Amino acid sequence: MKAGMTALAVALFASVGSPSAMAADYVIDTTNAHASITFKVSHLGFSWIIGRFDKFSGTFSYDDKNPDASKVNVEIDTTSVDTNLALRDKHLRAADLLDTDMFPTAKFESTAVKSTDGNKATITGNLTLHGVTKEITIDAEHVGGGKDPWGGYRDGFTGTTKITLADYGILRNLGPATKDVELILNIEGVRK
Amino acid sequence: MLIRDTLEGYGIVSRLFHWLMAIAIFGMFALGLWMVRLDYYSPYYNAAPNFHRDLGMLLLLALVVRWLWRAANPKPVSDDLTPAERKISNVVHWGFYVLLLVLMVSGYLISTQDGESIDVFGWFSVPSIFRMPGLEDRAGYIHRLFAYAVIALAVVHTLAALKHHFIDKDDVLGRMWSGPKARPKSKEDNSQ
């Protein structure tokens, strides 16, 4: 009985005192596709091609009182690359581009988060792509968060960054306008 | 000039099928090897695969018609061959039909997996009938494998024909080049 009371007290304290007092852990909601990893790449310098990785998973921790303590981890299935053209996707998976047989996963692990102003921050971390790990910086923004209508608690973010393909050993010549790829990330997480 | 095949030799239709498809198959193999290595900025980057696809569909049609023609015609007797040679040549000939069918169907699947049809030289269109995500990769692998297998079989077939022509000095190669010789009587005598 006494143990029960203590547990209740702890639970009460936790529920009253803790919201946002410490970082909460979230699972990125890929199950219901409230998250996406899209990319934008120039075609000959004439237009933009939009593609995305259909399969990925990840988690993050976030504390709205102390956003700089946030962390994020994402793992991407590179074979799920999708640019709405099967022949092009086949080529993207091939050895002269993503080489997904050799490198079936890409990974991002944050190392530091620094708030800039308001709900904006820069997330620094290591991106592993095509077997090469390099540090990148993502310009991120907290879009919103709170209770969802189904009993859960969510927070969502958007971010962009730019990578140079050659930095990751992807050396196929796609033309002078197509050296960089812009990544557009939209991440919504459900609190665990 | 004989149109149909007889027991004594091949008519003009079979011989044209044989030599035109032989040229086309070796040509397609070379074209295939060359086109997948083209630079993105090559003027042939799109044109070469398009031509390969279109001709491939015509060859698929030709293969089916050729098989029907084979089935509807008597098979020339091969009494120049030993029983073992006859067995092997049978396997090689049927092997061509099977390998070529798989080769061409896999090529078709690479191009039509995402619902795109193949517009054959603007004459007619072959619709996509089978869709399955990721199929283009498997079909591509099969296509490459069977292309090498067909060429390997063609090399065996060519060496055998040359052996018959230059070593055995029989009419195995000659009768595929020119029509039936006017010596049916003596042939029949030999076989008895």
C-alpha cells in the first residue's frame, strides 16, 4: 500500500512537474507518413527534379524549454529512392550513383543543436551516404507541437540542407548544374 | 525459290529469320553494352535505349512468328549429324528460343514496370501489363545475365557450324545459307 502511494505520488509529480521539464523521446511517424525525406536536384540547370526516399525510420528527443539538448537519429533505406520514373530510379540505385547494393542505408546522427531565433535552430550532425561520413548542418524550424486528437503528443519540424555529391564519392557526371543536391526534411514525431 | 521448309532444307523465310535475327541479336548486344556506359550529355543518351527498346519489341514479335513458322513447317533432316550431335543441336536450338524469350520479356519489363508503354518507332505501342515495385532491378539483372547467355550459346552455335563446314566438310552451314540442294534422292538413299 505504501509502495502504491509512493508510485502514485511519483506518477503525479511526473505528470504535473515534468511536461517539458526534460527532453521527451519521439518516434518519427513514418507509419502514417507524417514525415518525408525529399530532395531537389537540377536537371541541366533548366528545371528541378523532386525525389524522395520512401523508406526511413528514426527517433528524436526534444525539449521545448531547452531545444539545444535535442537529438535526432535517422536511418534511410537508399533502395527506396523514388523520382516517379522507374528507369531513373533503377539508375539512381546503380553502382555509378547511390550504389545501393553496396550502401543500402544512409544515416544521420546529430551532434549539436543550436537555437538561432524563435523556433529556428541549426542542427549539426554526421551524414553517412555512399559509405562516406561527413558533417552537415541543417537549417531547422519547429513547425508545431501538442496533443493530437487521438491521445498522443506530437512535435513536428522542417529543415533543409545542401550536400555536394562528389563529397560522398558519387562522381557520375550529371553536368555542371547538377553537382549539389538540396535535401528537404519534414519530420513529425510521436512521443513515446 | 522455296518459301517453306522441306525435309531437304530451309526455305527463304526460315533463312531470312535466321540471318536477320543473328545480325540483330549481335547488334543489340553491342548496342546494349555501349548504351549503358553513355555519358548523360551524350546525344545518344536517350536515343540509343529508345532504339534498343523498339527493336527489341520487333524482335520479340519476330521470335514468336519464327517459332510458329518452325512449328508449321517440316524440320529438315540432319543426317549429316551423329545422334549425339543431333541431341546437342536440338538443345542449342531450343535453348535459343527459351533464352531469347526470357531476354526480351525481361527487357520489356525493365521499361514498362512503372506503367509506361513502349512506342515502337511510332508505329504501334506495346502497353505495360505488369507492375511491381522494384521489378525493374530484378528484370535488369536477368536481362544482363541472359544477354551473356544468348551470346555464349551463339558462339557455341557458330563454332559448331564452322566445324561442320571446314572440318567435317558437310552441308550444315551451307543449307542455312542457300536453299535445299537438288539432291533429295541421294539423301534418302543415305538415310536408309
